[in-house]
Amino acid sequence: MKLDAAFIRRYDRHGPRYTSYPTAVQFHSGFDAQNYRRATLLSNCGINRPLSLYVHVPFCARPCFYCGCNKIVTRDPAHAEQYLERLQREIELQGALFDRRRAVRQLHFGGGTPTFLSLEQLATLFHRLGRHFSIDRSGQREISIEIDPRTLQPATLAALAALGVNRLSLGVQDFDPRVQRAVNRQQSVEQIERCMVQARTLGYRSVSFDLIYGLPLQTIASFGATLETVVRMRPDRIAAYGYAHMPRLFKAQRAIRAEQLPDPETRMQLLAMTVERLTAAGYVYIGMDHFALPDDDLARAMHDGSLHRNFQGYSTHGDCDLVGLGLSAISAVGNCYSQNSKQLGGYYQALDEGHLPVERGITLSMDDLLRREIIQRLMCNGHVSMQDIEQRHTIEFASYFAKELRELETLVADGLVANQARTLHVTERGRPLLRTIAMVFDAYLPRTAPAQYSKVV
């Protein structure tokens, strides 16, 4: 698949990633723990609806300068003990809200660095989750964890597999030593390969790599060499993100020298090369920044129409309510989104007082639900049937979205979208610009999207 970098640059403006709609920018403090509690209890009316859990471990031993995650840099293991104590309280409070007949089909540990916790602490955490939620132990389960290969101990992967983990996510970013030094994440090809070989030997179902294009000192040649090494290793999934330089929002990024970042032309060429080389190597381009091997569950979900998008990116578990656990974690239950406190003090205080640490959120209106479905279908399926939307939401599409259809005319003329037989189809040319297409249906977005969003490409 080839990309027209010059064409894409015309649409490279700020906009949401649509891991939710409405996006987190619309969350507000008027939505509190009581609102969330009501939403969870209502969600139990569909007792067959499974659950997905996300557990946030915010600690890192050292900062990666590109990172925009909610993290705490420390080498003090006492911080993990204090956090784990509160996290276990939250698990107990959250578990009490959900019918035990609702199986947890998906469980993901993110961060930060989840393996900042010791193996004993991780085992304790798994035990507590199993006490308060019904973790699915069948072959359908998906239990994944983000790994920092630099700190991986020889026994770690075997111990995680024994706990039920069957998917790994490795932060690779770039193999070039100059780039690694510039972003303070130095790791060797050999470290990644050892982790891959061990995971395959232990029978892990899937290994995914995170890559980042647009980092300081990256060149076409250097990132091309990284892609060549990645293709040789053959991970099941690859997420190739564009670096968003937002030092005003993320303190760690202030250590990156802006003059060392690739210029806009080079950045576009990096994206085009990434898509072309990965698809030429047999990876399916899922959309935006995600790629998967043809026999991976993500690629299968894309082809059978069950692909979903949530706060962890693309997912195969769209039928689940998502329960976020830990500092800053986001839940999506029923027609509500909620987010825990982003500050450790607030998170600890709420749980010490016996309350859920919900800090803000939003209850979706009928218009939100309608637009969310359209944006999900565009981002995941690449098409929207106006007739289906009309039947599901009892609207007349052409009149309800008259303004949006006028805005789409430019994208249709440019070949990003086809409007045929009352169905909107994202074209191959439009797939790298899914965010741009989805933005047309975003009722909250001003004409020029605010700088709190990253660039589309």
C-alpha cells in the first residue's frame, strides 16, 4: 500500500484519536462516583454482557522523554506497596458493583511499567482480581501486559504465563542508538529478541510491538533499518504511532530538543514508508497506526466486522463494558464514561475514605450515542450504512446530518470517502486519515481543533 505524503499533509491538523466519543476533553467534574455507581447497576440488566478490565500501574524506574502517559518516576519499591494497597481496595469496591455472572473476557495491565511490581505483588494482584471478578479462564480470554524489556528478569515471562497472561506488548519505539539516547530509552535488539523467543517458547498467543515515528534524530534510513529488524522478528501486531510533541502538557517532553525533530516532510515520508513496508511484509493495515498479521485476532475482527475501538486502541472485545482500575484509569460502562483521579493524593484519599476514586466523566446523550456509533463504524469498519443508522436511531440521516454531509463533499471530491447507495465508504486513500473523516461527525469540535489534541498524522 502506497501513501501520497504530499496529499496527506494537506489534512494534517490537530484532532482527536477517537478512543472514545465524546472524547476525554468533554469529561466534567459534575459526573461523580454516584453517577458511575448508578450506571454500573443499570448495566447488570444485561447479565450476559461480559467485562473488560484495565489496570493502571503508573510507576517507571526512569523517564522516557517522549511519553505522555500518566506516570510516576521512582525507584522506591515502597511506592508500589502503598499503591497496591489502595488498588486492591478499589478492586473490592468495583467488584461489588457487577453481577458475578458477568465474565471478564479481557484483562490488560498498562502503565507506566506494570512489571515495576514484583512477581509476588503481581500474583497478589491477580488473586485479588479473581476474588472480586469472574475471570474467564477459557481459550477466549485475553490477558495482556505491557513489558519493559530493559528490566525483564529471566523468570518473569514464565511466572506471568502461569498467572494466565497470554499476550505481551513491548515498547520498542526505535532501534537506532542515537534516537534511543535522545529519548532516554536505550535497549538492544538482543534484549527484544530474547523476550520474543522466550514468549514463543512459553506459548504466548500474541506479541505486539510499539513503534514511534517522528522522534528526534530519526531519518528515513535509520527508521527503515528499524522496520527491517521488526519485520524479521515478525511480531503478531504492530502499533506505529506518530510522536506528538506537546511539552506544555507533558513535562518529560521538555527534555527533547525540538530542533532535532524531523521536519514535516520527513515525518510524512516516515509514515508512508512504515505503511508501505509493513503491508509489503504481509501485515494487514487495520487503520490509523495499527497493523496485524492476517491470522491475528485483530485482523480477523476487522474482516468480520467485530473490530472495536476503546481507550487502549483497537480491540476485539466490543461487546464488553470496560472497567478502569487505578490512577487516572477510564471506564466505559453503559452510556457513561468515567475517569479516576489523576493525582496520587486524590486517588489515595478517596479510597482511604471508602469511596470510588471517580473524579470526572460524562453521561452520553442520544445525540452522543448516535454520533459515537457512526464514528466507531468509520474507525473500525470503514463504512456506515445510512439505512442502518436510521433504523437503529429513528432519524432521517440526510436531514439530521445535512451540515455534515455538506462538509463531506470536499472529502468525497478528494477521494477520501465514497458516498454510494446511501453508504459512506472510507477509501484506501482515506484510511490514513480516519481521524479527519470522523471529525466531520464530532459535534463538540470547533472549526480549528484545540492544541490539546495531537496532529492527525
